[in-house]
Amino acid sequence: GESVGLHLPTLSVQEGDNSIINCAYSNSASDYFIWYKQESGKGPQFIIDIRSNMDKRQGQRVTVLLNKTVKHLSLQIAATQPGDSAVYFCAENIDSGGSNYKLTFGKGTLLTVNP
Amino acid sequence: GAGVSQSPSNKVTEKGKDVELRCDPISGHTALYWYRQSLGQGLEFLIYFQGNSAPDKSGLPSDRFSAERTGGSVSTLTIQRTQQEDSAVYLCASSRDKSNYGYTFGSGTRLTVV
């Protein structure tokens, strides 16, 4: 299996429960945030994004919350399914002198869904 | 193609050898990115190509690393005189332009230097 998860924060939930994955960011100038899902042996897959002028955005079974005051981002997954098991990364965009295409990634959280 | 294609998917090489990693972006995507993912870590930016503009190489960790993009499409990341600390998964992504942050990633090349 994918050994990258062994060193990551982990979250274990029961199938059907809601999951909350948290991410802290450090740069108050960040204005765009993305959550990615990475399954074993695959590249990261875009889940949902949010801009800094919003504090909440909803997708299909997922919700992203942004708290700029404490520089905190969370991903909520409703009715978690076994197929949701993966490593989840938050990423932020820091616009520095026009280099606004670079994303800075967190270290990820391993989500395990127990049937 | 339908997605970003990377080759090889796995590469084992001896310390000191050179390696080339290939990325085929999605057709029509003008922006191409290389990131590196070390064990238990997030993704580290390496290099960015946008159309015919000069690439942003600011993330390359040493002069042993280089990349090129021919004809605005296929990109090759070359690592010379590989070291054990180069072992990682090298991920390529593409997007329509630099304002589209929702990159599409390939599955990566897992490089192991022994």
C-alpha cells in the first residue's frame, strides 16, 4: 500500500458518519484554498475550493469552511463511505509578486473509513 | 489525452545515475507544473511552464534538476547524478492557464534511488 500515510495525522471513522478534516494555514495573505483527495497510487484529485471572500462553500456531500480570523480551513464529508478513504490535502495560494500559480500544500490527513 | 500521463510509473535507479521523467499534459492546457512528494510530506513545488514564457524554476532544489517543455506540450524532468534524498513521487499537473488553480494531476512517477 501507499506508505506515505504512515507519517500523517490520521482520522478513522465509521461508514455513514460525518468526517471533519482540519487544516491550519500560516499566511494571512492567502486568498484561495483547495482541498485535494489522494488515493493510493494516484495523483491528487480536486474536491472543492473556496476564496477568501467566502466562509463556507458546499459541494456534493462535502463542505469547506474557512475561518480567516484563526487561519483555519476544514473539510466536512457527510455520510462517509469506504470510497472516501484517502489522504486529504489542503492547499493555499499565496500571491507573491505575480507568482499566483503556485500552491502551497499541507502535509495531509489520512482518512480511514471502517465498514 | 483524457488526463495527464506520466511515465514511467516507477523507476529504481542507482545513486549517481541520471534519470528522465516524462509528462504528457492534457491537450490544450497551456500551464504545466512539476511537484515533488516525499514520504509523509505534502507536495513541494518544483517548476512551472506557461505557454512560451520563461519557466519559473524557483522550486528546483539543486542544479542537478532541470526540466524542459518541448512544443508547449510534453515536459521532461531530468535529475542528474541522483542521490538517495531524491527518492520521492514526482507529480506533474496541467491547467488551462495560470488562473485556473484546479490543476489536473497525473499519477506520478515513484523514484527510488538505491
